[in-house]
Amino acid sequence: MRGVAGVRAADGVRDAPGGANLPALRSHNTALVLDLLRTAGADGISRLELAERTGLTPQAVSKITARLREEGLAAEAGRRASTGGKPRTVLRLVPEAGHAVGLHLDRDELRAVLVDLKGSVVGERRTPLNLGAGAEAVVGEVEEAVAAVLGPGAVPGLTGVGVALPGPLDHARGVLHRVTGFPEWDGYPLRAALEERLGVPVVVDKDTNAAALGLAVGRGGGGGSFAYLHLGTGLGAGLVIGGSVHRGVRTGAGEFGHQVIQLDGPPCTCGNRGCIEALCLGAMARGETDEAARVLGAGAANLVGLLDIDVVLLGGRTVAAAPEAFVRGVGAVLAGRARREGAGEGVVPVRVASGGGREVAEGAAQLLLAPLFGRSDG
């Protein structure tokens, strides 16, 4: 991530095209510095290095880091020898100075995590959940889970709560649409309801988008593209293109499980027939894991052909039950397609996503944390 070009002498803030206002520029520059402090880890980074890597003036960096130290977000990490003159003081992020709660509302389970500024999980809770029990009951379960994961004491720098659940939904407004299998949620303002109950900012997104964001942050926020395919009680995709989560104009991108690949196939809970989700889950119900992997591979091949992505990541409890079989099956379909297209040496790799089953909940927490570090797709 680069600083904006040109220099404004009063603040050492570089002019951005389009006449961005000064508070926005200050926030952007603070995010640049925070992100570099986070990626530097415990070894820290000097103010001179921060200036060089952000494109900000040394004076601007000094102001920003002084403010971050006053707020407890940054601290000295010792001194480092320089090529000339006195040793440089290096600074590090203080992970425990800020936190976020991430919630994964699955159809039958609620997982809550408390993470610090580095994204490390410092608290966790898992409880059964019936997503069809009605809004009041589910919101009450969420309130209890948040209270439990926060514990009895005050949590420093709580930025808010991120909530991830099956879609479709309106990410921008935090309003659910006809959640597959649970049409009674259509139009429910989940974000507003939870903000009223919890008294903190709330962000709502699809489970696959949240997981994709968390995985993108973990990959260092590079410019690559990948698809995260989540096969659990349902099937969806989170798409990262050019390093950013792709949600679409109506935040409806990634409804991967409901692409029809068999016109006369079995009925799906969405109302169509022959959806990848219905075919995958049906194969798993019959104990045919290899067939489920083959079907998932067919869908993954469609995505690869359409978007030319760099890697396919697999997650969700169904994948977790047989990870080798799914990696092998999906990989075989992609390899076959590459050979037919004459790109045998350019097979898109298939891997199990990192996270150990917590990738959705951890990604939900990043819906709050990522914007602090300049990730505008949070």
C-alpha cells in the first residue's frame, strides 16, 4: 500500500487526487502506519523505515506515531543499529490495545471468537444454534455468546462485533434477504437489532465473504486472486480479486452453491433443481465423498475458467471431515480441465484454508479490524 503523492507542508500529508478532505487523509495515513507496525511484528520498525515505505514525510510519521503511542496502540521495541549516527528507535504494534468479536452464525451452530489487533484469537465459545428459531431467539443467543466471550472484565479497545452467516444479504445495510432454507429472515435488519442490544458497532456479511477477507489479510493483502469454497451445512464462495473481497454491486456475489449444473437434478432448498449444493450434500448423505469432491471440482473449474483465479481454498465442516479427499478430487477436475485447454503446467492449486474451522468467525472479526489497517473491503 502506497502513500498518496505530492506534499502538503502543514501536516506532511501528501495530496490525493479528487480533493479528499484532511481528516480522511489523516485516517488513511494512520492506517498505513498501523498496517506496517502490524506486519513488522515483535521486531518492530523504525520511523525512518515507516516514512520510506509509506511515502509520508518524517514529520508526518513522527506525529502519527506519537499519537499512536499516546493512545496505547504503539510502543517502543528497542533500538536498532544504523549505518551512521545514533541507533534508531523501533516501534511495534501493541496487539492487546484493541479487540473485535467475530461471530459465525451457521444453521445449527454459533461460534464466537475474541481477537486482538494482530488477529490472534484470545477467547472462543461454541454453542448449538437453530437459525430457524426466529429473530428474537437468535439475537438473544448472540447476546449471550458475546457476553461470554468478552468475559466479566472490560476488554480494551473493543471496536465492535462482526457477524457472518449464510446469505444472501445486504452487507451495506446489514439486512438479511431470503437466507437459503430460512425465508422468514427476509428483510430482517440484523445489524440494527444487534447494535441496539449490544451497544457497539456491528457489521454483517456473508460467511464466505468474511472468511475470504480473513484469509486475504492473513496472506498479507497482496494483489492476488483466490476463491474460498465453503462446504458445511450449505455451499458458498468468497471471492478475492486483486487482493480485495468482491461482493458485487448488490453485495450478492459468491452465491456459488446455487449454480445449476444438472437441469433435471435433485431439488435444492433455494427452489431450483440440480444446484451444486444439492448435489454435493446429497452425495455426502449417501457416503459418497469422492463424488461430492468431483461435483465441487466441477463448480471450481467453472470459477477458474470465468475468473482466472490463482488458487482455490477449501473450508467448512464437511471439507474438514475429509480434507485429503476434497483436495484430491477438486484438484483432479482442475488438472483435467487444464490439460484439455493445453495448460497442463498452469494448474490452479487447491489447498485447505488455514483457520482450523474458525476461518469464518475470525474473518467476521476482521470486518471490524481490517479497515483500521487500510483494508477498505472490511
